Amino acid sequence: MDKHWEQTFRERMLLFKGQRQAQAGDAAISIKIRVASGCFHREHSPRAYALIDSYLRSLSPAVEFVEHESGPELLVYIASATALATSVIGLITAIINARAVGVKKGDHPSDPLELIIRRVDDGDEFREEFVLRIGHTEPVDEKAIEVQVEKAILNLMKK
């Protein structure tokens, strides 16, 4: 892992923690939805981001949406023993679906998306769980994504 990137990630998570009020036992996590190769940002995926923006307007401000050239990142708090909020799973699914719709309407590139859950624990140790890889023509099963994300979160919390 690139040490500079890892330090940047730690700083982003620390800033997020400083801006949000956590409850006892909550953990800050990053949910990264990145393109396997190339870019997935507004400049190259305007149709997808129009759909994502529309979905984001319907959410509470509890989720921080961070744009990166490689794809969006969601910063959220979770209770250490509970599942992600339904709205966060819905947002993950909406982003994946928006990407597929955007590619069909001309957004480029069209490489698969990867879903990764990350966190920095209290001991400042970086942890990452790969959840899935999905192409823009593959069907999106929200329940399957929810199960896989929850499993990845549990793995991150017990390490």
C-alpha cells in the first residue's frame, strides 16, 4: 500500500470524525466505489453523476459523499455491532445503477466497478475489505450487496 495515500486516507477519516458527532461504540468507515481502470468522475461520467446527485438530494446529511477521479467514496458512521442504514445500501446500489445507465447513454470509460470498505481503527491501523466487482451490464441485486457489505464490515470490525 502506498504510504502517502494511506496517510491521506487517515487524514480524511480524522477530518470526517472531527466534523461528525459519533455515539459511543460507533466506527467511521469509508465505502469506496471505484472503477477498475480509468476514471469515474463528473467529467467523464456526467450522466451517471446527474442520477447520483438526484439520489443524494433525498438523503440526510449523515453520509459524506466525496468525489475522486477513480470514483465516489462514502464516509459514514456505523454502530460496531449493527448493519449499515438502508439508505446507505440504497445509495451504493444507486451509484452502481447510475454508472450502468451512464455507460449505456455514452459515459466513458466502461470498466467494472469495485466496492471496497475501509477504516482506520483506534490504533491507527489501516484495514480494507474487498466486497465485489461488477460490470455495467451485470444485474444489481441490492440484497446481495447488503449481505456482502455487512460481511465485509464485520470482518473489518473484528480484526
